[in-house]
Amino acid sequence: VETTFVEPTKIDQWREAVRPNTRLLFLETPSNPLTELVDIAELSAIARQSGALLVVDNCFCTPALQHWKVRSVVSQLPRGCRPSSAS
């Protein structure tokens, strides 16, 4: 497994980081701890052009208020929002 780190908001760095063996682009938006926003549509286009998947970690914002054109969404409730289990 090879990993390349880029500045999240610098789209040109994402393009330059893509290699023929790139299979996945991963980002967190808003970023933690700086809360920077990334252009998901632009990264989605880069991922499609390279044949890679785009994975977005969206830990700060609710997906209910965001409308992305994506293949799949994985959501996880924060610990405090999960129903308690019966003891």
C-alpha cells in the first residue's frame, strides 16, 4: 500500500498525486481540526477520470443536509446518538 498526502484544498495537488495504480482518494471535509472545505465535485471528477473510488469522511456535518451524487454512502451515528443496549 502506498500513500500520498496532499493539502486537502489544493485540487492541483490531488491531480498530481494520482498514479496509474491509484485506487482510492480519501478526504475529510470539513477537515479536522481546521474545518477546511474541499470541493467534493471536483475530486469526484478526478476519481472518475482515474478509475478510483472517492471516500469522504464527513465527521462534522450531517449527511441529511448534504446532497451528493455518489454511488454509496456509509453513515455512522456518534456514540451519544446511538440507542442504548438493554442490560
